[in-house]
Amino acid sequence: MSYRLAVAATETPPPSGPAPSSGTGPRPLPGREPWLQWVLNIGVVVAGALTIRPMGLDGRGLAVLVLFVINSVALLARALPESKVPPRVAVLWLTGGIIAAAALIGVSRSGSSYMFAFFIAGHIGYRLPTRTALTLAGLCSLLCGAVLYFRLGPGHDALPWALGLATGVPVLVGIINRSSQRAVQAVIAAAESAERAARAEAQAAVLTERSRIARDVHDVLAHSLAGINMQLELADALLDTGDLDKVREANNKAHSMVKESLKQAQWTVHALREDALPLVESLAAMTESSGHRDALTVTGTVRQVSARATQNLLRIAQESLTNAGRHAPGATVAVELAFAPASTTLRIRNGPATRAVTAGVGSGMGLIGMRERAALLGGTITAGPVTEGPEQGGWQVEAVIPDE
């Protein structure tokens, strides 16, 4: 894995979920932009003020004026966002609006008073639940139709009673608009959820990659630098004894470890680049470079395994060979790579040390790192002392990796 990581005019309610990451927020449906709603609302109010008669400060004119103001307030209140108006208040406000609209049709003699009923009915369909909206729309049609049918006002001759019944029809347009808007919000919410999931996945991938690099750094630096440091300290201590041969020997070992570290760094570069290394050839070269010629045995039918499995198996082998060289100097080492039908097994076994083991300080993360590598591939690691055979008293590491 590497870093590889998009005809009833009503106001648009605020989005129920968080704004998209782009910061633009959900776009209103075509024809439902807030500025357009204000233009329509004000247009209806201005048309009513210019055409509705009589309108004055006494008698019927005063009643028309009061009802006109009530209708205008009810109409302009459509701009209030849903979050600012409780559902019960919205029902009372819109019920009062349709009653005032029917009353205005009744008391006015001429003009566009019926437009208030049409626009308020449309907003009822958008603002209220479907069942409540249909009930209020039916009430609006009955009230306005009754006012004209029973000739309750002076302007009944100017308008057919069927027009009164039609005032509730825009509720259907409002319901359709509301459903469309909810669908748009649902799509936006789903997109935001997918984006959050993608970000979480990318973050997890970054953390996984950091863990892998930490293991690689440990494999390259921890053992090699600890060994080099140990040899240099030994050489420094031997200087006081005057034993130049042992000083040279320690210095040569340090140089050898530096060369080995450079080789390990090359393996790390390959792994970080995810080069498709051939498993058998790479494992043979690694075993030979660690000083164990002809130590590799391959059983089963050789096949190509995934690049990820190859990299982690090579890392496990590298860690095991390094541990064998540190804790069992001079011991024989046997490396076995077994290809089974559904898995690949890597086994590294070393005998007991034949030379004195120089105490050193390790990071303690080697076996943990190997277990993590095997777990990433769905495999297992077993490690422990050898209790029988020619290598009795030594150590064995076995990694079993299932095929991907």
C-alpha cells in the first residue's frame, strides 16, 4: 500500500444536514431562488394595493384595508425559514391566512384579492405535511367558493364561483416542490456522508502507511545501527588495552554492518516503491548476502505471489536473519520457502550460537513488526525455541501467508 490515495412560489427551507465541504450549501431548485420568491411576494402585494377596491379609512374600505394588510403579512411571512416557525404556529398562521383571503374576496368589490388565496394555498403544500396541507387546501377552496357561490360580497359578479374552488389547487404544486426539495437534500446528505466516509478511509490509509514505514525504518535502522554502535563501543574500549588486532576486528565488523545496512536500505526503497520483486530470487540473494550460502530450500510448485505478500515475506526474512546473526553468531541458518495450494510458508531456523554473544540493546519491536506484517495479509507468525533436530537449542520463526 502506498499514498494513493468528490406554480406555487415559496421560500427554500434551510438544509437539514451540514453544509457540503465546498461551503456552497444546497442549491435551491430552479425557480425557487429566495430573491425570486421576494419578487413574487412583493409583486402580489403591489398588484393588490393597486387593484383591490374599495380601500380606505372608513366603512367597507377600512375592512378591506385591514384584511389586505393581514393577507400581505401572511404572504410575506412565507420567507421565514422553517426552523424559526414551530409546526403548530405554521398551521395557525396559514389557517388564518386562508380565512383572511376568503374574507378579502368577500368584502372587496374588484381587484386581485383572489391571488392571495392562490399563493397561500401553494405555500401550505410546501410548508405543512401532506395530510394537513390537503385539509387546509380543501378548506380554502370551500371558503372561497362559498363566498362567490352564495354571493356574500359585492364583487361576486366579477368572479365565477369555480375560481373560488380552484384556489386550493396550488397546494399540489407546493407538495411536489417540497418533495423535490427533500429529494435534493437527501442526495446532498448522501454525498456528504460518502465524502466523510472517503476522508475517514483516506485517513486510515495514511495511518496504515505510517505504520508500514515505521516498521521499515525499524527493520533498516534498529538492528543495524545497534550492532554498529556496539562494535564501535567495543573498538573504543579495546583502544585502552592496546590490542590493535581486536580493534581492527571490531572496526571491520562495523564496516561490514554498514555495508549490510546499505543493502537493507535498498530493500526498503524497493518496498516503499512497491516494486514487484521476485520472491524466490530476492530471498536467495538476501540469504546469501547475510553470509549463509545455499541456505534456502524451496518446496512445492513455485508461483508468483502478490507484491504486497512478497514485500512482507522479505521483511520477515530480513528481520529473522538479522536476529539470528545478532543472538546466535556463528550458528547455521536454514531458510525454507514452501508453496502450498492455498498458502505460502516461510520458515527461518537457526541453531545455537557457536561464538560468544555480545550483549546489545534492541528495540523490542522486531517480533511485533513481523506479527503486524503477517496480520495485514491475514496470516500468522509463530516463533520459539527449537526443541529437537540438529538445530536444537536454536530459534525458529514461521510465517504462513494465505493466497490473496
